[in-house]
Amino acid sequence: MALPPDFTLLQVVPELETGGAEQTTIDVARAVIEAGGKALVATRGGRMAARLIADGGRLAQMPVHSKNPLTMLGNAARLADLIRREGVSLVHVRSRAPAFAALWAARATHTPFVTTYHGIFSAQNRLKRWYNAVMTRGDLVIANSEYTRSHVLAEHGIDPARIVAIPRGVDLDRFNPAWVTPDRVEALRRAWGLIADGRTRFVLAARLTRPKGHLTVIAAAAELKAQGRSDFVVLFVGDDQGRTDYSQELTSAIAAAGLEDTVLMAGHCDDMPAAYLVGDVALASRITPEAFGRTAVEPQAMGRPVIASNDGAMVETVVDGVTGWLVPPGDAQAWAAAMVKAIDLGPGKRLEIGQAGMNRVRQLYRNDLMCAATLAAYERVLEARA
């Protein structure tokens, strides 16, 4: 069965600011449009909305990010109206708060409902488990890794036939080192003060939130400094998105360790392919289990080895000693040792490891594979409903 000719997809995501769920929303919308369908996204909005519109998708702006019960009730009515008005064929929701409104709207309009479980949600009590379980109430649940699928099965006990693992994909048209012009890399080096800087460069690309492990990396850098090493620099690429307390904590930790010239807060970057090429090694230092972790996969697509936490789905995406190194999360001394190993390997050996990572990503984590599997999941749901 193929998607019907009048297929219209409605995805619901809190915002289109930055992140893996948001990027996947854009990718799947583009795939639906290329397959001849229509793609709508209900969201608060954000900097990635322009990309959706440029691809031919349509934005339905509403406060679906809100957890206020009255706002959620209003969202349910707005979504139901949108579904009827646009003849939506299938609703795909990617976050818990909007899932309640989207589920009600889908049931009220008898529209197939799919969810993607994008995160590892912990539940300390029954109420929180019930709240998380809304992501398992679709016709089909998509998990973004085998690790996430196992977590959902263990946590919620749903029928294994109702959940499928579809790893996130990387856009290899965008993340392709051969297609990044030298002037793009040079522009970032200049902006970050790294012209004629011969130090080994580590890039930690992540929004500034505590689970991403920035403090572990600062402590590891301090350990290297205590060993007398000055042959490296760390770039934190990402902004705080209003979490100013944490970004100030990072700035204070950097200053207290005397690392102002070693750990640089680079801010948000729109050109991540070039950012990875500015670096020599990528860091994916999350201190809690990662459901998938694009920041461990995208740099591999750019031919860069990765030091990643040996937890969550990153044990699927990074092969220890082959495409990078897996290190215990939060263990600053272990991270320092891995960074020393990466520095001392030299550019030639790092290039070999980077090439191995690039080849593996092209085999397993291509964007077209993810989109094809997602559209096949839609077809499966539509066929079951028919």
C-alpha cells in the first residue's frame, strides 16, 4: 500500500527551535511533500519554522507547548478544527504535553494517531507514569532507537507489535564534508578566535542544559590543565534558550578553573556542518541516558571521531575504539583520559577513525532510510484502519 494521493500529515511538536525531535519533524514533512502529500505542523513556532515553509510545509501556530489544562483544552479544539478543515489523514505527535490535546482531537475526528517516543522519561510515581504513557496511546508508537524501544516496553508494558524502532536520520546532503566550502569553516574559526590556532579542538554541540554534561567536560579540561597540557581547546556550541542560571554556572566554573582561553562558549551556530569541521573531535557527554543523540551521529557523518557517554542509545551509534570512544558519563577523569588519547593519536589516525564513522553513518543512519521507514509506518496504520 502507498500513501493515498490526497494524504495530509499533521505533526504536533511544542516548538521548532532546535533539537532532534524538531529536526526529524522537518525531515519527515519534506519526505511527505516529496511523496506528493501535504505536511502541516502545529507548533508554537521557532527558528526552524522558516525551513519548514521553504520546503513547502505549512505552519499552524498555536500554544501546543503549554501544560496549562485550559490551554490544552483549547488546543484540542483548535487541532480538531484544523484536522477537519484540512482533511488531515494522520496525526503524528512528538511530545507529551501536546499529545493529550492531539489524542483528543484525533479521537474526536476518528483520525489515525501515531506518536514518537523521543526521550527517556523517568516516572517516580503513578501520576507521572500516567502522564508519560500518553505517548503509548497511538495506533503505533515509534521509538527513536532500540534503547528507547526497550525502555518503553519495560516502563509501560505495551504490546511489542505496537512499537517500532526507527533511528533518527542524518541529512547527508547537509552533513557532507565534501560540500562544505573552506570559507564557511574559515568564517567560524575567525568568529571563534581560532585563526592560526594549532591546538586540538573539541566540539560539544548541544543546547546549554545540565544533562548534556558540560560541567563534566570543564572538570576534564581542568584535569588536563593540571597535567600541564595546553595543546587543546573546547568549544561549547549552543545557546541557553533562556536558561541563564546554568549558562552563568558554566561561565563561573570555567573562570574558577582558569580555563577562559581553553573552554570557549561559542553560542548558537546555524552552520553545524562547518562547526564540526572546525573541530577535530566531537564530544557527546550527556550524563543521563540519551534516547538517540544526534550530536554523536552528525559529527561522524562529517568524518570526526566522537567521545561519547557509554549509556543509552549512544552505545548503538558509536563503536568504541572504531568510530570513537565510549566513556562513563560524569566521570571527569575518564573523560580527561579519552581526550588525551584523542589528542595524542594525531590528525592521521583521527582521520582514519573519522572515516570509519562516516561509512557507518552512511550505512545505518541516512535520512532517507528514516523517512522511508516512517512513511511505511504511516502506510501500516492507514491500512490497519482501512
